[in-house]
Amino acid sequence: QVQLVESGGGLVQAGGSLRLSCAASSRTGLQIIHWAWYRQPPGAQRELVARIVGGGTTDYADSVKGRFTISRDFARNAVYLQMNSLTPEDTAIYYCNAQISSSVSYWGQGTQVTVSS
């Protein structure tokens, strides 16, 4: 069983920054193929924000390109999301996702990000 623990959410004013973290733990050896961050705004569906594949290829939603940066730490089995120039439209619950194989992935519990205008 894999547990993902997220941290770093909170309330910030527009134009501010936050850094989300997500760490994976497992009772057995763990190799995460891909990491991703998703978000679910109020009343909307969950959407992909950023993804990091293998050694470091990244992909971003158009709405966050140039403002958000995803990175991973292999030694800590962790992923991060640096969010800059935040706007109220970034308000959402943010979830990390760890892809273990082509058919198995795990989700974090979600962390609330609220951006005030």
C-alpha cells in the first residue's frame, strides 16, 4: 500500500506564491514512474495541472505555463509544485498523483489552495 501525504496549501493574496509538497511512503520498495498534480476548482471537474515523466520531462496546462513549476526528488520519493503569480482562478483543491505502473496510481488526500483578490 502506498500513502501520499500532501502539504503546503493555504490562503494567499493574488500575485503571491505557494509551494506544494507530496511525499510517498510504502512498506516495500517503491518506484514511481510519473508524478502529476491535479486540481479541482469549486463546482468543476478535476483537471491536470502539471506532470513530470521519468527523469524530468514536464508538461503543463496552458493556464499555468510560465507560473507553475513541477519537480521531483527521487531520494525522497516526493514531488513539488511551485506556484507563482497566483490568481483567484487558481483556487482549488490540489491533488498529487503517483503512477506506479500503466494501470496503478495513487492519490494524495488533497490540499486546499485559496487565492484572494
